[in-house]
Amino acid sequence: MHEITFSTVDKPKLLSQLTSLLSEIGLNIEEAHAFSTVDGFSLDVFVVDGWPHEVWLTLKTLDDDMIIIF
């Protein structure tokens, strides 16, 4: 199992969009925690499984510049 954390500006349906994204790329969500701040930010933490270990090793080597922002 692995933990994925998203920190972004909060918007309507954000949690739904994130869970759909994780599902579409083949991850099983075991646990989810969503937090929002009074100044409009969101922190969403997911515990997932479903990808081979080799994929996680590749993801860990990604640069900050390569992270997709949506």
C-alpha cells in the first residue's frame, strides 16, 4: 500500500475528481481523508494499492516539474 497526497486550491467536486482519477489509473482506494482550510485550500490523502512495485519506483523518481497540475 502507498499514500498519495494532493494539496491544491479547493473547488467543488474536487474529491470526486481525485477519486475518479485514481480509479481510472488502476488504483484501489483503501482509505481517504479530505481536509479544507478557511482560506480555500484542500489537502486530500489517499491510501491506495493496485500498481506493481516497479511503477511506484518510477513515480518516486519524478521531478517536481513533471507533476501534472489540474
